[in-house]
Amino acid sequence: MVGILQSMRNQYYVYILASQKYGTLYIGVTNNLIKRVYEHKMHKIKGFTSTYNVTKLVYYEEYSDVNDAISSEKRLKAWHRDWKNNQIEILNPDWNDLYPKLCR
């Protein structure tokens, strides 16, 4: 049981939200992807995502080490826009909202 709880706590996510296909992007990191995306969707986080309605989860990566997740977030943020779009389209070519699938 302790091992299961530890592995649950040691999951970190880098995620990309979009307003629409090829729209405004937001890149973040969290240890609770479902909760964090919900907060963005419900505009519970005041700021960029609520101002520009950036609520569609189009990409995410999972890490077991928080430092790896933070490094990946910084790397993605530094990429050119076309590189980010290409990265999204490798795994999600139609830019579907991945959030409903996560909640199942």
C-alpha cells in the first residue's frame, strides 16, 4: 500500500493547453493533471488562461521526477511556435481535448 501511495505522489505532468487548433498556448507543470486542468477549464486560476480562454488539454507528458518535469516545461517554453505545434500533432493530430479521456 505504501508503495502505491508513493508512486501516485511521484507523478508529475507537463501539459499544453490551447484555446483552439493553432490558437493560444499555455504550458504548465503539475502533480495532479486532472485537478489542474479542471481549474483552468472552470477559470479558477485568474490570469493568462482565463483571460484568453485557454482550456483545451492538447498534450501532456508524465514524469516520475519533478526536476525532469520542470526541465521539460522550460524546454518546451523555449521552443519556437512551429516546434510546439509539431509536438502536439505527433500525439494529437486533430488537437482533440484530452481531458474527457483522462476523467474516465
